[in-house]
Amino acid sequence: MIKTDSSRVHLMNERKVERIMRILVTGGAGFLGSHLCEDLVSEGHKVLAVDNFYTGTVENLTKIINDPKFEIVDHDICMPFHADVDAIYNLACPASPIQYQKNPVQTTKTSVLGAINMLDLARKLEIPILQASTSEVYGDPAVSPQFEEYWGNVNPVGIRACYDEGKRLTETLFFDYRRQYNVKIKVARIFNTYGPKMQIDDGRVISNLIVQALRDKPITIYGDGTQTRSFCYFSDLLSGLKLLMKTEALIHTPINLGNPIEFSILELAHLILELTNSNSKIQFVPLPLDDPKQRKPSIKKAIELLDWKPSIQLEEGLALTIQDLAARI
Ligand code: NAD
Ligand code: UDP
């Protein structure tokens, strides 16, 4: 047996982790998926994106569409899929409440059938697979901050259930594929993430409010605006996802990824009005059903296990997102 000192082993591990791979990104034409594809291509990897263009667009991929390392396939992950790849990021699923509630049955199918198809592929190829799960698994949480051991408070028959319960069942499938078939799974619970490339009509709060402010239209606040969210800039989130994928150690828990600084929606609105120098007025409209009252991640596990925490503050991230949306509207 060849003896190696520990620094050499460390170096070998690093090389192994950094090797060029062929990576499958489902939802690769979406907001987060397209940024992830760009990142992976710029790191030298070959990327195969799969998307049915439900909320994603080819425009999101302008930077890499002609790169020989990048390929995109128009495919619905509810149907089985095969490709020879070294790792899978499973991001396909509409994330905006307005979008995922348009066709709730399809949303649940995407989560559940899509996960089964992707897990079967990971099992067959014996490769790691990362699931883009969500803070929605905590529903309208009774504890704050939300830590990974909290089981959540979800209305299973409400209008958000197609997404929340779909994602919860996906987590169940991921952990059962590990227990039953030894698939190397990684589950990230993503808290509200925003940034350039969000669709103008996406419907989520940051893009909605910025577009309204830039157009001097009323700023729609659902309910009284005291509900809170914690907003993470996309580049911070992606570094967390990539670290989780690269971690060789088995992590037997989902990991929260998000920015732990909590803002009320009213505070967010005032910040956007100030940064856009807008003449818009605030307009209160009814709160949608089951809208969670608070969101704030505990990121203790991400700090300990991944050495990750976000670095972009809301004001900075908003300024960059405003620049991008202003250029597009
Ligand atoms: P997005 O809607 O911009 O992207 C989703 C992508 O998946 C789109 O390109 C869409 O066309 C594609 N898609 C949807 N159904 C599909 C199907 N059946 N087959 C193939 N492709 C399909 O949303 P996003 O913000 O980029 O979110 C990406 C992932 O991250 C989602 O799984 C979402 O649940 C998760 N997530 C996002 C956030 C966030 O704040 N952005 C928070 C929590 C979780
Ligand atoms: N919201 C709002 N005005 C909008 C869009 C959203 O007040 O134009 C609120 C929404 O009710 C929720 C919060 O902003 O309380 C975040 O909504 P989003 O759809 O971005 O994501 P969620 O965290 O609810 O999935």
C-alpha cells in the first residue's frame, strides 16, 4: 500500500472535487438555473440544461447559448430522462406563487414525478444529486428562526400546498432513495432568493415592487405589510449550492440556505422606493390565503458544515437587481 501524508491526501481530494464534470441542471433556463449554468460553464464544466420553458426563457441563457460546453434540451422532467452526466442539480419547478398556482397539478407532478425521474437517473449512474428544496416546507412557521429540525406548519389542502407539499414529498423521496438505494443526495432548503434575470411578470415581491416603482405605478402590498421575509442575493445562494454539491462528506440533513436578516414587506417597499427614486404610492391589497407571516432561516448548519454564509446585503443586491430590471423594461 502506498503511504501518503495528510497534506497530499488533502490535495488529491481537492483535485478530485475540482475535476471537470458534465453536469445536468434541470430548470436550467429559469432565474436560478440559468445563473447556475453560467457559473458552471465559466468554471470549465460541461453543462446540460433541461427545461420545458414554463417560466424559463432562452434569453436567460444568452451568455452561454453558443458556448460549446453548454447544451439545452426542451424536456418536461415529469417524463423519464437519460444522459451520461456526473452530477445533477434538480431545480426544475416554478417558484413564484402566481406561477405555481396557475397549474397546481402540474406543479405537484413536476416536484414528485420529476424528482423520481432524476433520482432514478442518479441511482443508475451512481452520481450525486442536489435538490432545490424550499423554506416553504416550513409553511407558516410557529418558530423563528426556522431550523432544519422544525417539521413545519403547512395547510395540506390550501392553494400553496401544490408547491409546499410537493417539495415536502420530494424531500421524503430524496431521503428514502438514500436509505433504500444509497443514492448520494444533497437537499438545500432555499429561502427567498432574488437578483438579475427575474422575469418582469414573475410575480414575486422583489421583481413586482421594483417594476412598479420604476414605472411609477402603485406599490402593491399584500395585507398590512408586517409579514417578514429574509432575502438572499442569487450569487450567495449559488455559492452555497455549489459547496453543498462539492462536499464529499455525507450530510444527513437538509441544509437551510438563505440570508438570516429579516425585513417586513413594508420595510422592503420603502427601501425599493428610495433606491429607485420613485413617485409610486403604496397600495394595500388583500393578503393571499395561507401567506406565511414570517421567514428567517437558522443557517447554523450551513456555517458549520459548509463554511458558508451570505455576504451581499439587501441594499446592494437590490441596486444590482434594479439596474437589470430597469434595462429590460
Ligand atoms: P424559475 O421559475 O425561474 O425557474 C424554474 C425553471 O424550471 C424554469 O426555467 C421552468 O421553465 C422550469 N420548469 C418548470 N417545470 C418544469 C418541468 N416540469 N420540466 C422541466 N423544467 C421545468 O424559479 P427559480 O427561482 O429559478 O427557482 C429554481 C428552483 O429553486 C425551484 O425548484 C424553486 O422551487 C427553488 N427555490 C427557489 C427560491 C427562490 O427564491 N428563487 C426559493 C426556494 C426554492
Ligand atoms: N407580496 C406583496 N406584494 C407583491 C408580491 C408579494 O406584498 O406584489 C408579499 C407576499 O404576500 C408575501 C411576500 O411578499 O408575503 C413574499 O412574496 P413572494 O411571492 O415573493 O414569495 P413567498 O415567500 O410568499 O413565496
